[in-house]
Amino acid sequence: MIKRILLPLAAALSLGCLQVSAQGIKALENDQYSISNGDVTMTVDAAKGAKILSFQYKGKEVLSQNQRPNAFGSTFWTSPQVEWNWPPVPEYDSRPYSAVQRNGALILTGQTSEKFKYHITKEFKTDPADGAIVVTYSITNDAAVERKVAPWEISRVNNGGVIFFDAPSETITPQGLMPFSFEYGATWYECDEARANRKINADGTGWYAYANDGLLFIKCFPDLGPTCPAPKEAEIQVYVNAGKTYIELEAQGRYTSLKPGESVSWTSRWYLLPQDTENVPSQALLDLVKTVVK
């Protein structure tokens, strides 16, 4: 694991406190919060869907800051999408979440969807041992009947650099939609431009990475088997918006039955590292990922 120099641990702040906690959680203006771990800082907007607005290494940004709606930051939805189609459910994606700090974590709780009867909770904390910011999402079934649902995290980055993960070529569907290569024991996509929107599904092994502009962004999450995602969904998804605009890096959890009042939780570990290699498939990039992916 990567070691970092971090602030010492201390007691968590109470609700409404506007001081910096030793864990690295700070309340900002306009219901925003920052979560810091060494040189890495995440900013979350509780007032607007508890979206992750920013993820930076020493002030250098990796998430898309495109100001068009649904083109920036990182969000979380329920899967499969076919159940709600488009646009995103406002209680999950854009309406205010309540905030509390407890036991060194920032906990944001959303409203129950009037139409779909789920509510989402997001917990943010740091892992001082290896420099990660740990995000745990929970979906609670507030309906009176048993239902099935899967977690779904969507992080938007600029169209540039290279995206890579571990997935056999035959698991990528549809085939031929994007120029993937298979080198050094990983699957690589060197970001390109097309006039149409494109999206692929893949069965990975619990991580993906994105290298661009001197940064390496790594996500780690529970590995799924090919039969575990929601219908027509996948463990790893890459959506490329038309033109040279933005890309969505997506991961999903297990499709789970929930009785009334039950919840399912899913954890994503976020890492952001400096790197000075070219943004092309290389053993050096893969080796850097392996310093955190065990």
C-alpha cells in the first residue's frame, strides 16, 4: 500500500460544526465539504445531490469541470437504468442531502424518491494507511414490497489520456465500438473522438484507472462475476460523449434483492497519484496501479 504523511486521528465533529477535523473533513460554504488525505482532496456538494465536484492532487484536478448539466464531477444512481431511463432521478442526483459528521466520517443522506421509493446514503472517510478516500454508498428500499437493485457510480473525466482495466477482450460489448487494445495483461482505451455517443460494458476484476495530464486516477471496488450485475448492465462501463468533451467511468455492484426497509452497501476506494509517463499503454502505468491494487 502507498504510505502518506497524514494528519493525526482525532474525535469526529458534531453536526453543524465548521472546523477542520483531524481526519481531514472540512465544512465549506454553501453546504460543500472537503475530504483531504495527504496531498489528495475531494470536494462534495451536499446541497446538489451530494455530488463529488472535485478530486485533486496538490490542487491539480482529474474530474471533468464541464459546466453542462450531467457532464462534470461524480454521481451515484440505482441500476438498472431501464427502470428510470432519463433524466437522472432528482432525489438521487440533484436535490439536497442532509449532512452529519460521525466517527471520522462525513455521512450524507438523500431524500426518498417519490416515484421509485429508494433513498441513498453516501459516507466519505479517509484511509490513512494508503492514501485512499473511501466512499461507501447505500441504497435503502422504502417501498412496501421486495425489489431488486444494484449500486452504480459514475465519474466524469476529460476526453484525453488513456483508460485501462483488467478484462478479457470477449467480455467487452459491443465489440468494435471503441479502439481497445490488450497489452501488458490489461485492456486499454486511448481516448479518441467520434461524432456519436458510445458506451461499452466489461466484466473486470474490481478496478479501473485513468491516466492524463500527469495524474493517475485509480478506483477499486468489489469484483463481480459475469452473472452478478443488473440486467443489461456490467461491472465496468465506459461512456464517451460525442466530440472531444467528456467521458464517464462507471462501476456497478451486485444486483441484490431488498425487502422493505433493507439496504445494500457498496464501497469505492479513490486514489490519485502523480505520474510522468506517456499516456499510452505501458508496463510502467500498470505497475503504478499495482502499488494500490492488491
